[in-house]
Amino acid sequence: MFYVLVPDNIHQKAIDILQASKLISVSAPGKLERDALLDAVAGAHALIIRSGVAADAELIGKAPALRAIARAGVGVDNVDLAAATARGIVVMNTPGGNTISTAEHAFGLMIALSRHIAPGHQSLAEGRWERKAFSGVELKGKTLGIVGLGRIGQAIATRAQAFEMQVIAHDPYLPPAIADAINVPLLALEAVYARADYLTLHALVTDETRGMINAKTIATMKDGVRIINAARGALISSADLAAALSSGKVAGAALDVYETEPPPADHPLIGLPSVLHTPHLAASTADAQVTVAVEAARLIVDFLLEGKAANVCNPDALEN
């Protein structure tokens, strides 16, 4: 009998998939506090988690029977991949499940930022009529630079093209034929920075990308560039972006993610009038949450019962 722990809130359809097997025992208590989580994981053979659960070295050390972790979502920065790999624990994710949700949210942020939708609404709700204060800009004819042309970046590109934007991208890992198929030129990162009127980030956090939007790189961008980040907060130096917004070098920013979530009250970008904020909502649609939960459950069932591993984020673990 395999024991699967689900220490977060996921859709019942995923629980039903796990419970359909007589060889799997499921514990799905909902979101657990840290101490309760460390106790509950002791006998688990597999975990299904979302972004709010830290599957770090401490947790992995408390789970001697653990064989697999499935992330209901894309990013696995809340999983200690090195610790998991050292133990032979396979970490899998569901990269396709929230593609459209995230792409639509990022594109919505771009539109809302361009047309001052949030401050315009707030102004009217407070009894003011300030049409001149919220004059915006059109997307048509503007150049959109996409950093990271994976599934989400490609979905963004096709939507931007429908709005008659010029789309360019940087992705050192993408086969050029994929970019060619959607008519998006792949350029050096410096060229994307220099040409983009809008810059949207869809990259993973690595040693190379951490803090990639900083004072030095912003200086190479167009005056009045607008920056959208629905990927990871650590891609941006918040202090440097705040300074560029205050100087007018950057005309606006729309942020759904932060290096620390929730961001502290003294975060340098909170409260700036040229910044549009949402609280990590990109994957938060009913559609996406069902899809990623079901995919994660199927990954665990296939792994435990058939030894099949898909969407593996640490392939070296398969050799341990």
C-alpha cells in the first residue's frame, strides 16, 4: 500500500483519481502548518504540493519513505532539488496545466497597465471623473520583447500578434524552428532589451537570470519601456526598478510575483503610482487549478503503480 500526502488544497477530482486505486492510501487534510506537515510526511511515499509548501531538505529528511513529489504547477523553486536527487526522490511538475491562465493574466496586466484601468476604476469609485489623468497608449505597432519563449511565452506571442504588436524574444534553450513556426525572431538578450517597448518575463530563476532586470540592464532599454512580470519575483531587482520608475526611465510595471510573498509593507515597489500589482494570481483560475491537480495526481499514480516518470525536473534522481 502506498501512502500519498496532499498537504494543500487541490481539486477533488485529483483526490478521486488517487483514491480510485486500492493500492493507494490518500491523506488530504488541506493546507497544513509547518509542524503538522513535518509530522504528517513521516510515512509518505509521495507528495502532491502547490507553491505554498516548502519541500526543503528538512521536510525531505523527515520522510524516509518518500519516492516522488508532484508539483501541481510549473515552478519547482519551492522544492530542494539537490536534496531530493541525493535521496533518489523524483520531482515532477505539470508544465502545461496553467499555460493559458498565466498567459492571459500577463497579457491582461499589459493591457491594464497601458490603459490605467486599475487607477481609473479607483478614481471613479472615489467619486472623481479624471479622463485626462489616465490617458493611455495602444498596443498596436509596439514591440513586445519576451524573455523565455516556452509554452507561456509562445501563448503570449500569439495573443500579441493578434493585437498587431511586433514580437521578438530571447530564449537560449528553444529550438529556432519552434520560434520560426510562430514568426517570432529569436535575438540576443541585449537586442531584446534595446528594442522592446514592452518587456514580459517568462524565465526560470537561475544563477544567470536572478536579478536580470537591474540598473545596468534597464539603462540599455528604451526610455518609457513597460515591464511585466508574472514569472518569478527574483528576476527583478526591486530597488533598481523602483529607481527607474521614479526617474521615468521605465514608464510602468505590472507585477504578479515577488521575491518574498506576500511582499513586506516596506517593499520599494508597493505604493508607486506607476506600478500595477496583483497577488500571484496568474495561475489562479478554476480551469487551471483543476487541470494541474488532475495532471499531478496522474503523475503520482503512474509513478507508484507503473514506474513511469514524466515531466521529471531532476532526471539524475532516476539513477539513484
